[in-house]
Amino acid sequence: MTRIHRLMRGLLSSAAMMLLLSCGGSGGGDGRGPVDGFGLGEGTSVTPAPAGASDSPAGNGSSAGASGTDAGTDTGSAGTGDATSTAGNGSTDGSGVGSGGTGVTADAAGVGSAGGLGSVILNGVRYNTDAAAFTLEDTSELQIGMSARIAGKLDTNFTNGVATQVQSAAELRGPATGIDVAAGSFVVMGTTVSVDSATVWGNANGLADVGGGSVVQVWGLPGDPGSLRATRVQIAPTMLDPLVTGTVQNLDTVRKTFALGLLTIDYNGAAFTGFNSSALANGTIVRARAFSAPTAGVLAATIVQGWYAIPLNDGVAVQLAGVITSFVSRGAFKLLGTAVDGTTAQINGGPAGSLGNGVKLEVDGFMSGGVLVVKKLRIRNVPGTGGPASFTLIGAIGAYQSPASFRVRGQPVDASGSGTSFINGTVADLGNGRRVTIVGDRVVNGVLIAQSVAFTP
């Protein structure tokens, strides 16, 4: 593919992102501009919502796509053993995954990683995506662990959602260096990537399988400048063009350069999507894409994209998963560059005293004066201590070969373990077309290891 062809591909694939973000682009000191609405602009080119997993019986996709009344079984009944929503998905404070059907009235946006499919489960809320527009980059389908932004409606208790937009793109792509298995970290083009128990390994058992110099593609959540918490890692991706995401530092508008971690980004020849170049400022979170590898620590960007927009309008419901930065107190810290006040939040997953920089959270709340005032806060990982991980699939079984090999929503599943529990049925009931809720705590070599299988009507 020539450079011109690749540039056209990048610009076309980013056109939808520009329109999706234009109402809430990265502007101002913290990189978050106001969002006045969540509808798609006219002429936006998007991918229709998936009709179902292509591996289901007779090639017709998953039966009865997940709708407001679909798959009423919650993860609590599926036996997660965790009374709160776990890293990236699961029940919300013991109430189970919402059905996404009733009482969804608040304008909402969520940023995190996909913790479940059927429709899409983000930060513990199941969003009905029957009418959603999907904009996907760096992948052909949304998979567990991929970072995402969802816009739509939520109920005020953050249990049910209806999505109008689902957007996903990778954060890093390049050679892995500085691999430290003991510390759970590696480096990609000057950005330090950390992994935890909720990191999904698309085609590996873990960090020990990553060889020095191996090209990796990483989805994750930006923390302090130059750092990223990985939510999914793919070794040897099909796309090789360099990609880096992070917080802008050392902006030089004369030379048209800025720093992302230890990498200098030269944006002289770059197209801007999602926000205007005039809005570029220190503190904004951006993606920089290029045709070729950095030279002497400088990446010549071809595209600079606004990262997932977080609305600032008063009263908008916002869900965030991220790593705490700029921690002062429970009532004053940042998550994904957004100011957060958790003073009155209901806290689950650990004591309030464990909050601090580097701690991974899921938070639900409402914007007020540019600050996310949190209603529910879930501690998901404390450095040195760890935290829970859980992933959920809701849908029909397809491509069934054995209890150790079948798919739900296109995701490979292994339910053959001696510790796997079965609810409303037995292992003998597994088969193509059976509707199930699968809960597992890890994805190894791209396969979800099931802890529980609940059969649903």
C-alpha cells in the first residue's frame, strides 16, 4: 500500500471520529471541550451495529439480539462471587448487569474498556446497542478489553443504558522494549505500559510471552504523561503503522512539535481530526498516527486525533474507568484528565484510604461546573495489592465443538474447567443456539476461561 493510499485510508477512517468528537473535542487546558449533544451529524459514515455473532447456527448470527428485554440473567446470578462490578464489566453494586431497557433518560457518555459483549458492557453497565452506530479503528470488531467510548442515555442509577454511538480505537502500536515481567510493564515508543489482572491477552498467556522488539498493539487508559494502563494487548497485529496516545507536553507551536512521553511528535504535515489544531494545548490527550517508525526519537505524525471526548455540560451522566492522577484528596483528583469529586460517593472494592495516584477506578456521576461529581466509585486495582477482574458474554452459543471450544458473540470460550459452575443446566446442555450468560476472570490466548455458565430462555 502506498503512503498516499494509507493516508487516504487513515483520513477516511477518521472522518467519522471527527464528527463524533466535534461536539466535545479536546480543547482547553485539560483537553475536554463541552458536548452539547450526542447525535451524529449528517453525512457521518459509520459501521452499523453488529446484528450478532457470525458463528451462530445456520450463519444467521446470534439469536434474538440483546435488547431491552433480552437476556435478563444478571452476572450476580451467574455466580461471579463479586458483589460489585469488576474491572471493566459485571454487576453494578450487586444489582447485576442492567438490561438496558427502562428509565434511560439522562444524556450520557462512558469511557473505559469493553468488559462484556451482548450488547456492550462498559464499566458495569450493559448498553443496548441495537440502534447504535459503531465507529471502529484498528480492529474489525469490538472485543473484550478494547478501550471504547459510548454515547447515549442512562438511567440515573447507572444500571441500564441505550447507546447511540460506540467508538473504539487502539492507543499504541509499535515495538515492545524494556520488558519487566516482575514489575508488569514494558515500553512502546517512549510510553510506559503497565498491565494488571484485568489486562486481556489477545494471543498470549501474558507479558512473559512478549519478546523484545515484538510489535504489539495496545488498548488502554492513559494515566500520568508517558504512561498507559493496558486493557488489551495483541502481539504481531495485522496493522503495523506506528500509533501513540498520551497527554500533550512541551507544545511548540512554532516548530509544530509536542511530546508524548519520551517521544517527540512532529505535526507539521499532520491532518487533525476530532478537534482543530488551534485547540492543541498542553494537557490534552491525543492519538498520533504515522506511516513510519520514529527517527532519533521523533515521530512524523500524519494524523493527530482528539482522544475520546468527555462532556462537560452540567447534568450529563458520565462513566469513566481510568487511573487516578493529580490526587489531592477523595474530593479532588483526576481521571482521564477530568476533574473528579468523590466526596459523597458510595465506594466499593476497597477502603477510601486506598485511593491515590495509580489506583484504577470505575466512577459514575454527573457533571457539575466542569467537575464529575461521583455517585458510585469502584476500586478496581491498587498498585502492589491488585484487584478483581471479570468479563461477561451474553448471547447464543455458536461454533460449538466441545465444552473447551465454542463462541459467544464471536468470543472463544473454554468452559471445561473443573471449577466451572453451571446454572439452570449442566455441561451437557451446551450446544449451538443455546442462550447463555458466561462470566470469566481472565482471557488467555484470546480465550475467555469461564467461571460460570448460566442458561437463559
